[in-house]
Amino acid sequence: MFEGLNVSVIENIKKRLRSELEDKELPGHRKEEVLSLISYAEDRTKEKRFKKGNFKRFLKY
């Protein structure tokens, strides 16, 4: 889903999804979908950063 996008675009998508979660009238099933998409987007950004070589911030010594 996010393969062709760079990290900054994915971060913007995550920001919009988080703002959608603030909607009080959001149906329960949509909330689950949004949370799932946010989780998937976070995994993709970590993967892309790791592949670029910016993985040092994920390693803890």
C-alpha cells in the first residue's frame, strides 16, 4: 500500500489518520480500520528508514 511513497508522505498520512480518530462520531469499525492503517504505516516507515541506513535510532545499546 505504501511501497511507492517516501517517509514524509507516509508521516502526513499518519497525521491525517490520527486526526480522524479524534472524531467523536466515528463508527467503531472505522476506528479499528484507522488504528490498523496507522500501525501498518508505522511499520512501513520503520522498514523504509532501516533500508535507507537510518536504522541506528532503532538500535539500543
